[in-house]
Amino acid sequence: FFDEQLFRRMLPAEHPLLDIDRTVDFSFVEAELAACYSPDTGRPSYPPEQLFRILFLELWANLSDVQVCQQLCYNVLYRYFCRIGWEDEIPDATTLVRFRQRLGEEGAARLLQRLVAQAREKGCLRGRWAVLDATAIQAHAAARRQVEVLREGRRRLWEAVHEARPEAAAALQALAEPVPDGEHEDQARLLQAERERTEALLQALAARDADAAPRARRVREQVQRVLQDEGAGSLADPEARWGYQRKDRSFFGYKAHVVTDETGFVLAAQVTPGHAADVEQARGLVEQVQAQGMRPRRLAADKAYDAAALREALVEQGVRPYIPRRTKAGRLEEQGFTYDARADRWTCPQGKRSIGKTPHQQGGYLVYFSEQDCRRCPLAAQCVSKSQNRKVIYWQPATDRHRPKGLKRALRVRKAVERTFGEGKQWHGMGRSRYCGRARTAVQVLLTCMVIDAKKMARRLAGKNPKRRKPRSGAEVAA
């Protein structure tokens, strides 16, 4: 009774967090995470829904584990949302870390599916479109050359062994030293020498059983991960990779691949290293959406998803793809080339016909024209590149066959996912990973998507969608 009266007097009349609490039912968390806790073994845990609400609040307010626990000590609104009474104990930051580990990537994905299903039942989804895109997430670690990573790993490993067994570390000090740069002609040979010295140090540690200390085992596992993967650029986060947002703009970290509906409501998401291709994740995301019972009829994506195999797969599933071409010059017809389907030949702007074609490894064909015709052509300087002696064009029959009308409108629909990314990065810290490792970053992204979806549900069910125009009265129409 005291808690009820206190909350009633101190809570604000209107607040976005209260709208989420009234419109979104988080009781599905208990059912989804029931298998993660034993009813008979160990001490009783905090309710899973309560811990989930704390993580939700943490991302909603862009706080850390420690900061959200501090806020729960005196913030009445936060205590009410997390179902914490004034006599209840507040979980500490370590409890939140363990709950997040127990939740895992698969658990977070299941919770997102349950939230999407709830939004669908309440009529918050449209589902006529599926919008695909990916965004960069900076790693929670500094990127370095692999030579420097291996040197740092050996140094840390030797320090950990020296802390536990100084007598064993003294005999291994030479292997912990960096290879002199001047002993090798190029970077590749220097890297190979560093890898060989690192492997020698690991073998020596195993022979002397000098890596039994907990810290030494932890550092040894990090060094082994770097050795197994040549693309690792950080000892703290070996799974992060270099990727490109544009040709001239690189980043070090991960990619969040997301599919939304036409309003920006997140339907599915997954995280890959930064160098992963966007198009390789498309079919899996669409299958996740379809597995939830939704049947989008149109798909909008940017030119990073331009692939003949993806277009054909989508058409087979009854989804019409709206994906622009990768080529800067546009369609071949716009450049003056024409195709004769009966003869299966292309004709250039000067009236010369192609002489053959060969399959391309990414699908489609490379169409060739005659060297003699191109040598005599007055447009050869403009049409044929300096590295070629004849005109060669890339032709994707599937792209031309599955080219629907209304591409410009579809690209306007695609902006919905960009607004979702902007909201997640500006207000909820999705632009940078909070943790090291792909799986932990995936949990962060999936929970952030749930925060964004819950906000959208609250606005739509409460009638506070700013983009929905209110109907005008008769007096306004007459005026």
C-alpha cells in the first residue's frame, strides 16, 4: 500500500517509459527464460522479467550496468518500471552481467520474436514491405596491425606467467621479445616470423605447464584466437574486422543486419564481423521473417544487395525485389546498347553486334565485342578503357527480368530502416559496441531493437505517432 501511494504521488502524469509499461506486455520473458533457471538448485534468483526490464531501461536511457544500478537507488520512475519496491534489494552490476550471459544471442533473438508477435497481434505492424539494410558498429577495442597484436599478446602472456611463476618466466623471456624489424625484407616475412615466435612461446608454456594460472589461461586463449584467424586486428576483440561503409570510409568492428517493415519496425536482426557482405545475410533474414508467419510481398534494399541469385530466390518465394543496380552508368539500354532476344546478341550504340559471352562467377555474363570493330570505332576512346582492347559489358539477365516498376518509390520506403538506425545510434548507443566479441554485441543489438520496437508500439497504441495526420474538422476544410 505504501509503494502504491508513493508511486502514484511521485510519478509524472505522462512519460514515454510509462507508455511502454502500459502498452507492452513483457510477461513472455518468464516463459522464454524458464529453462535458464533451476527451481530446486541454488538460491532463488531475481525474477527474469525484472532483470530484463533493467537491461531494457539501461539501453533505453543509454546507461551502463553500474549507472543503471545507481539510478535505481533513487529514481522513482525507474524503480516503478523495473517492478522494484522500496523494501526490495537492487541487483548489482555483476548480476546484470551474468543475466546477459545466460540470456545469450539465441535468447535475445527469441525475445525479439515474441515482441514482434505481440505487436502483430495488437495491429502495430503493416508487413507489406520488408526493408533490408546494414549499419556499422564500432568495436570496443582499438584496431592494430597483427604484428603489433602478436607482440602485445606475447608480452601480456609473459607478464601473466611471471606473476604466477617467476622462475619459469625467466627462461621464456627471449620468446616474449619482439622480432627486430630490420631482420626481414617486407611486412609479410616479419609477420610470419612473429607468428612462429608466438607458436614457439605457446609450445614452451605447454611443455613447462606454466600457463595454469587463471590470468595466463585467459591471455593464452586470446593469443590462440589471434593465431587461428589472420584477420584479427585486436587482442581484446579478435572477432572484430575491418569493413567499409563506403569506398573511402572504413571502420573496425561489426555490422548489424536488420530487416524492418515499411514503418521501421524491426522484424529480425543479426550481427556479423565488419567485413561480411550484406547480400550474404539477406536470405537468412527474410526466412526469419517468414518463419514468424509474415508474408511481405515487396522487398526494398540498396545496391549492396544487387545479386541475381538473391533476386531469383525472392521471386520464387513470392517476394518482388526492389534493388537498384550496382553500375554507376545505369542500365545498358540507357548507354545505347540494345538486346536482340531472338539472336541472343547485344548491339552497341554504333550498330556493332557482340560476338560472344562467358559466365561470370557472381552470376550473369560478360559480353564481348570484336577487337577489330572497337579499334575502328570513333567512340573507342570514350567507350573502351585503357586496360582493354575491346568493349566488354556485364549483363545480368535475372536483373533485367525481375526489374519491377516503382523503384523510386521503393527507395523512399527504404528510408524507414535508416531512421531506425539513426534512432538506435543517437539515443541508445548502437553505434558502438559496449562489449568485446560478436555474440555480446549481438545481444546488445537485439535488445536495442526491442527498445526501438517497444517505443513504436507505445506511440501507435497511445495515438502519439507524430507522422500520422489527424483528420481535419469541417470548419478547417471549409476555410
